[in-house]
Amino acid sequence: MLNQRLQLSDEIEGLTVESCCVAELAARFHGGPIPAKFALTEVGGRVVCLDFEERESGSAPAVSRAAAGRHPSN
């Protein structure tokens, strides 16, 4: 899972928007906030959106709220 390729919504200094991976984000931000709105990846033939926006105190963590949709080529 750490080698899963991501397409970021926003540029992050030192990372390529089109070819970032989960391990790079984890190493760089050490579990802290990620300065992007979201990332897209493909899992099991479906496009998955990982939402990185911060939530109000007491709400569910943003990354656990992933929205999945059909890949356009399917």
C-alpha cells in the first residue's frame, strides 16, 4: 500500500503532482497535515479520492473519509 501511486490536487514543493506515492507523503509529513486538498488513486479498477482537508475538532479524520467511484475506462 505504501507504494500506491497518487495524483495530488495541489503542488507540494519537492513532490511531483502526477507521481507521488503514499510512502513519500508519510515520510515527509510524519502523520501531520498534508498541504493538498485531495489525492486520486486507482484501487481494484476503481478511482478512489483521499480527502486531506482538515475537519473541525471532534469529526472523523479526513483521510478515513475516502470516496470511491467507477473508473471512466470501465
